Amino acid sequence: MLMAPVDLQEDSERERGLKHFDPVAVLIANYFDWMDVEMVTAYHDGNLGYGTLFKLCTIAEMTEKCVDVSGCAAAMKALVTDFKAGIGVGELYRRYSR
């Protein structure tokens, strides 16, 4: 069976401009509806592992701030700041959970 030749230039032109995200970033963004994949990717690029991101997102959802998208994002930003300052996830859970 003969196959039609593949035009690699056409494929690259079609994909140009499309962003390709890590599947784990997509899963986290889909799980937490207030996060988008760009946000997850930015935090990950800022040296936070996906496991830590998931834990911090879970804690953010337990805060009193997380009543809407902007509140959840603000809670997440505060958590990341505290985490990067050296506060452990367990301590953050105790401080921020309702």
C-alpha cells in the first residue's frame, strides 16, 4: 500500500502559534476550575513541582478568600509567596484552612 507523502512544512505551519502544554499542567488546570493552564505553567516554570502546586491549590480552595476566581488566585499567590519563604505545606495547611 502506498502512502501519500507528508508535507512537513504544512504541518509545522498549521502548528505554528499553537501552544503545547504539559499534560500534567492541563490536568491540574482542569481539576481546579479557577486555575488556567497558563497559570499552572507559570507557577511550574517558577520552580514549583506539580505535586506542590496541587497541594497549594487544594489549600487555596479551603481559604476564606476562595469564593470566586480572583479570590482563589489571590489565596494561591499568598500561599506560593509563603511557601517560597520557607514555610512548609503542613504549616500552610494549618494556617490557611478554614
